[in-house]
Amino acid sequence: MANNRELSQFGSFVNVDDTTRNVGIATTVRITAGGLFVGAVQAIRADGTWGGSSAGIQGAQGTTGTQGIQGIQGITGTQGTQGIQGLTGAQGATGSQGTTGAQGATGTQGATGSQGTTGSTGSTGTQGTTGTTGSTGPTGAQGTTGATWAVNDSWRTTPDGRNRFYFASNSRTYFGSANGYEFRNSGDGNIGEIDNSGNLRFNSGYGSVATAYGCRAWANFSSITGSISTRGSANVSSITRLGLGSYQMNFSNSMPDANYTVVGACTSRVGIAVCAVITTFRRDTDVRVANSTSSTTFSTCHTQNSTALDNEDINVAVFR
């Protein structure tokens, strides 16, 4: 029993192997002047008295007695005063999105809204096929005869307030327009026009309607005998021989400025291979003479040695 007692006191320090029946100490045992120590616990004091637990060996578990009769329930005490409401805890994290519920029933139709702004007009569709011509209706009654456009030396005005026709007593007819005149063919194509500046524009082999620049003056004459003999001319009042092979052609109607062009040609004389016309120059004096609005000066000469000479067939034209 003493051994059992001692083992029970050192139960937390002694290992017992029931299989090999070996007993081992699971901690250190020290003997000092102060007594015997097992681990950090003092088992025997220095005076030899027991220093361990005073509890004896625990006996075996007794048999549980029979359950006694339960006593009568005591009267429930009065409800205590409710304590003060504790502080509200911090807001918990938002839970994950729940599953979307089933689609609810469609509500009743709302009132029709006001009419929206009308959109822009769409592109015009292609022209439909022309229907067959209907039968000719009966001839209408004869309308009232319109007023006769008698010669009265006054303008005939259209409803837009513009003067269109003027029948003069001198048998001349005038046409009025605020933006020129245009001539069209049966296919409604532009074949000619006169603009507000009086420029005549037409397509006469040009490839398109373009302004025509006419010849302002021309002459065909001879000077082989030293005197002028004119065969034909236009807008030329006279031709003066200034010297050998040099001439001045005077205009019946002056040019608007001196920036016109003079072109010419002459035929070959017997014994002379080629003859040339030199404009704005007197070959007899070797002096340049500038064009003027009333006349132009030119010369005829030999192309091989540039000597001045007269010619029996001289042709000159002026363009502006």
C-alpha cells in the first residue's frame, strides 16, 4: 500500500508499461539538503516528513444509488428588470446577391404618350412607270381673246416685274433680261448664250459652250506699184504706205485698248522665195511702232535677208 501510495503521488511523473511491466520516471529526481524533489515538486522535506499531496489513494467508484423522488417545482421568481440595451454591433458585411426572382406579371398598358417630332423626309423613291394615257376629254370652250401687243414704244412686263419685250415704232424689237439669254436645242441642251456683259458664247465645234472672240478688223490689199489697192476689209477706214514695205492700218471703230493681236501673211513675189509680215515695226526705218486704239503699224520683208519690200498680196487681221 505504501508503494501504491507513493506511486499515486507521483502519477504525473511515473510511467507504467502494463505490457512489459516496467516502471520508469518521466522526470528528474533530485536529493538536496532541502529534501527530495521530483521535477519541480518537493516530495520529502529536509526533516524527513512527507511534502507531497495529502490526498490518500482514491478508492474504487461506489455503486450509484437509486434516483430520489423529484421535489415539487418551486414558485418562479418575479421577472427581473430588463437590463440596458447593449451597444449595436458594427454592420456586418453585405451578403452575396440572392438569386433573381421570377418575372412579375406585366402591368397594365400606360397611357399613349404625345406625338413625337416628325422625322426628316426620306429620299425620293425612283419614278414609277408612267401610266397609259387616258382618253382625250372634250374640247373646252373658246377662251377670251387676249390683248393685242400693239406697237406702243413701251416694255411688256411679266408678273415677276421684269421687262421682257419692247416693240418700237422704228420697227426694232428689244428683249430684256436680268441674267443674260440662253438658247437651247430640242433636247433642252445649252447651245449658246449671251451674258450680261454682252459676251457671245456658243458651241461651234469647240466641244463646249465657250466665249467667242471675233476678228475686230481685217484687210486684203496690194502695194506692188507703191500705191495701196484694197480688195476687201472690215472695220478699216484706210491703209497708209509709210515707206518701202511699211504700212499703217487705221480702224473705223477704235479698239477698247491697245492690247490686241495682229497677224498677217503675204504671198511670194517673182524671184523672191518667201515674204513675211512683221507687226509693230517699220522695216524701212528699223523703228518699233507700238499699237494704238485707232491704228496698227506693220511691215513686209524678205525672209532671207530681212530687206523691206512691197508685195502684191498682203493679208492682215486684228483680234481682241
